[in-house]
Amino acid sequence: MIFATDYFNHIKDELPEFNLKLLLNIEDLNNSIFDEVFTILKPNQQEQYIAFKDSEKAKKYRTERNDQLPYVDFNNLPEIFDDNLLQKIMLYQKDGETRRAIDDSLSEQHKDQIARFESKIYEEEKAKRRALMTDEEKRKEKEWWDNYNTDPTPRFMGNVGEPDTVTSYIIKYGVNPLTREPETIESFNEKYTIDPQTGDPVPKDKNE
């Protein structure tokens, strides 16, 4: 199953810019799944992507991406990542347009390695931060976590084993993670649009 298709199969009309960049990243970074994702697009969306791919905007985006991110061959990943490769992959995961493009190339073992590496870094940073905290700050932090851990409500956790988009969260839980109210995809689409720059949901104008 190719999970990247979930980011496209609900779009009825033109692809937002976020999805165009995501598709460009899939073709560049995770080419083995590109054809399957491209095939589910409507003919007008395929034409839209082909035009976008050849545009100056796409060329600029690709150049900036390649300048900012280290090279990783996501079509030929080793089973075991060393720390150097883990650090590189984490850079890709900081941006939704690249993180979602490479996700299907990562096995469960890969994701477990990444999660453990992220946890290691988090704990190291947490220890450094706590060393600088006052007793009052430590007390407030403990109080916050106690309240958090006793709250049974499902949470939108993103890229830590939970759905990493609002729509996939709704599909899994039947709850809108933004409002924590019951929600369906149909009712969500009636109330929100997707920001083409960020991929984030934006409430529709009530007059629309």
C-alpha cells in the first residue's frame, strides 16, 4: 500500500501548491512510487503537475531544496542507519513536503530507528534544559505532564506513530484534532480548505 496516495485522492479539482511540491518531491526523492501516485490523479491534475514541473517556480523550489538538504538515496536505503544518515533524514522530516514524500520509502524498522534517535536527542536536550530550570519551573512542568497523561482524549501527534494530517486523523478516529469534536471527511471539507503553501486546514468563510 502506498500511503502517499492519501494526500491526493480526496482532491476533486486543481492541486494546491503544497501537493504539487509534494508530488515533485516524490518524483525526485522517492521515484519508485511516483507512477502509482501520478496514476490516481485526474487528467487535469496530471496536466497541471506536468506544467508545474517545468515552471520557473518548480525549478527555484527544487534548487533551494537541494541546497538546503543533504543528498540521500531514498530508493536504496540500508537496513540499518548510522547516526550520520539519521541526522540527514531528520532534516527531510522537518518539512511536510519532503517528509511525506519519503515516508513510503521507510520501513517500520527504519521508523523505529528514527524514533529512537529522535528520542535520544530529545532526552539530551531535555536534560540540558532542565539543568537550567528553577524548582518552580520544574514543578509547573510536572503539573502539566500529570494533567496531560490523565487526559484520555485522542491527540493529534503527527509524525510519532499517529496520523500526520488532519484528514487522516479524522479517518482513523472520527474526531477533528483541531476542535476535538466528532467529524467526518465530508463535514470537514464543508468547513475547511487546505492552505496551498503549508498544507494546513483553513476555515472557510461562512459566506462561501
